[in-house]
Amino acid sequence: MELVNPDDLNSVESRLKLEIIEKLSEPCDRKTYGERLRSAAQQLKCSVRTVQRLMKKWEEEGLAALIDSGRIDKGKPRIAEDWQQFIKKVYSNDKCTPAQVFTKVRNKARQEGLKDYPSHMTVYRILRLVKEAKEKEESIRNLGWKGSRLALKTRDGEVLEIDYSNQVWQCDHTRADILLVDKYGHQMGRPWLTTVIDTYSRAIVGINLGYDAPSSSVVALALRNAIMPKQYGVEYKLYADWPTCGTPDHLFTDGGKDFRSNHLRQIGLQLGFICHLRDRPSEGGIVERPFGTINTQFLSTLPGYTGSNVQDRPPEAEAEACLTLQELEKLLVAYIVNTYNQRLDARMGDQTRIQRWEAGLLKQPRVIPEHELHICLMRQTRRTIYRGGYLQFENLAYRGEALAEHAGENIVLRYDPRNIAQVLVYRHDPDREVYLGVAQALEFEGEVLALDDAKAHSRRIREDGKAVSNDAMLDEMRDREAFVDQKNKSRKDRQKDEQADLRPTTPPIIGPDSSDEPSVDVQPDESPEELDIPEFDIWDFDDDDA
């Protein structure tokens, strides 16, 4: 999946496409829309069908639709496969020059009576690709240190030379080699650890510890910890500072689907960094090495340590497991701040990792307000506002009093997967996003509803043959919670409880201009007949991290 470079959006063609998309997104009748389609086709010098495909791609991919990906066969020869194999075989076996290879190609064509055969320029182009592939194979190692500088190679062939702190951050996940328990002593399994590393200093700038499997939401939480100034209480027993904060210029990761997701690309566009994928696994040593250090020098000293090999797991690991997620998080933060970041950088010898980070800053890190950062890290999707200020999302009906005047407009929703009872609504103008207000899920005022729970509720109700509605969903959720309270909770439920204690549930969303925004006020005595709630279809759901 192609990553979007913000510089690519500044081209004349991209701006023209964006203007046309915004014009076509405005509400109108069919005749007017047809006229706008034909006008857009004339402006872009393409067919009407091409404009329709552009609109569909915009709805599916967002800003990526504005970038022309070019021909998929660009750079590939278009001659018959047997001719390509013959040219490569002659060149590699007989050790001929390109001119001699062409002579043999011409002789073969004469012997077989063929009038149509590759020209000498076509032979040269094929051999040039062969030479480039051979040179790349010989330099299979990552670029590494070039003199006094470190260089990283991306999957797109770009070389990133590391010159200063907060230039390139790297992020990765691992399963921590330790068994945890909940506050009642029940075993919870091994948690996931996500780290963010500054490439220049090798300092750990942010972490996330939890039971959730790797996803773009987990990456967003780790980036949040890395970007915000660190504030920990006295119970963490920190004897040094953890001053790392700010935003990077580049984020360098592996090719996992959580790092290729639209969500992470949107975060990069919002915060001003570019996402890159590694060219090969050997490029990830900087971010993967700390995992080994943490496992062998920190986790191995704690009760419940399992080791890295499941088959050689110590028999006493399960019996000795006694740490909770909250206790491990406090110990891990203390280890990173007091020990790991305070060790001398092996390349310099006279600077610790944290001192090198401070010395390598070109300017003071940009501090982003916490609420603004929370909005930037939200996921996004596109919807249409219905008459009366209603909209539909994940089989829920939402309403916002300030949205009624924008009926028919195509808007952007921002939401936190941990709580979709409230969503933020924006209109996308050519040069910026305009905040329109908060939309509240009907019948969920004051409730907290996670995205995964909403999908599970609607699926269960649908399987029972009932109509999906907010009332039915809320009743089903309450009935299920009452039933679960009478039974022993599963490991997954206990994991969520432990993780909620470590990372409290987000408060209700407050928009950027909440002081001026009219509140959503549905009177309890308002009759159902007076609400103009549109009908909507029911769809199955798939995660959009990929």
C-alpha cells in the first residue's frame, strides 16, 4: 500500500482534484451532478468514468486518492518472456557484452525465420535491470554506518541519513517474556510491549504496555506516550528525568498491517511526519535490540519470567507469577528512566542515551496540547448527514443539534475505538477541516461503548433475528453485563479490567469549540413520532487497520 507524502499533495494536479472532489460532494439533484461530472472530466482531460472512479477511490482511501500511482508495469520490458529468458541466459552463461548478446539474438531470429525480435536498445534495457538486481543482491546488508553517519534504506529506495534527534523514530511490538496475574491472583498471560525508539540517540522515547494485540490503535497509544511530556507520580520511584517529547520527521517501521493502515497514515498527515517501511528485516536492529535487553536484564529478574523459548519455559514460572499489569508498568518505566536511558551510548563513550538525545536536538520539541493530540490520534471515516442532523455509524444512529443545517453534506467522522458513544464531526474544505460539532449516539448518553463491543452486540442481535436499534443494543448489553457479573469472568474480560486500571477510559469527547457549541438535548418527554430517524441497512464489519 502506497504511503502518502505530504509534499505530493502540493502539486497543481492534486489541488485541482481536491477542488473537483469537494464540488462533486456538495448536495444537488441528478441533472446538476451530471453536469458537474462532465465539467470535471473536461478540467482533468479524462472521461466521465475516470472521474467516477476517482470519487470512489476518494471515499475508500481519502487523501491517497489524490496521488497518481502511475502504471503498475512501469520499468518492466514488454517483450515475450522467452526472449527475456534467452537474453539473460546468454549474458550470464557466456559472459558476453551487451553488443554480443544482441548479435546472438539477431542470429537466433534469422535461424528461426523471425522478422520481429528485440532491438539492441531493448536488449540493453533488459541487461541494465539484470545488472541492477545483481548489485542489489551483493549489497544485501543494510547501509548501516557510513563514516560517522547512520543511514537507513526504505522499501521505496529512499535513503534516510540520521543527523539529529527526533528525525527518525522507529516503532515495533513484542510479547513480553513474563506471566502476569490480575488483582485477584488469576493468571492473565503475557502482555504486549510496544516501544518507540529515537534512531539518533537510541533512547526509548515512548512505550505502551497492555494485553491488546498489535494494531494501529496500539501504535497510536505508544506515539501518544512518546509525543507528550512525561508525567509520573512518586509511586514510580524515578531518580532521573525522562525529557523526551515532540514529534518526529519520519516514522520507520516493518511492513505489518498495523503500520500500513489508513489510520496510521492519517496520524502522520495530521502530525506532520512521513511513514516509511523497512527495505529488509536487517534494518530493524535498532528497535528490536532493546527488546532483548529488556528481556534478559530486566524481566529475567522478576517472578513469572518465562524465557524466550516456550519449550524451555521454567516449570516454576506459572507458580511464581504474581505481578499485575500496573505493577509491571511501574517497574518498566523505572527501569527505562533510571537505567536504560542513562547508560552510555556505545558509539560516543562519553554521553548517555538521554544526553545524546538532548544534545542532538536542532530546536525545542513542539509540545502538542493533550486534547488536540487526542483528536489527531483518532480514527477517521466518511459519512453523510441526514435531515434533522442525524447520521449513521456502525449500526448506531447519532444526532447533533448543530448538524441539522448541514444535511446532505459528506463529512469526516473522528472517533476513539475505545468509546464510540460520541464522535466528532468535521467538514473537509480544500485547505483545512472545519469542526461542525459532536454527534451523540441516541440512548447512549453518559454510556461508554467500545467499537468491538458495538460490533459484537449488533452481530448477536442480528443472529437472533431481531431488528438492530440503539435501544435493543443497550438492553442486550445491560443483560449480558448482569449475566457476566454472576459468572467467573474470562481471561479476556479480566485482561480488559486490568488494562482499564492502567489506562483509564477516556472522558467524554469535547470538541475544539465546545464552549460555543449547542449541547445535544433530547427531551425525555419528546414523542418518538417527532424524531425523524432515517432508515439504514445492516452490514457486516471488518477491521479497517489493514
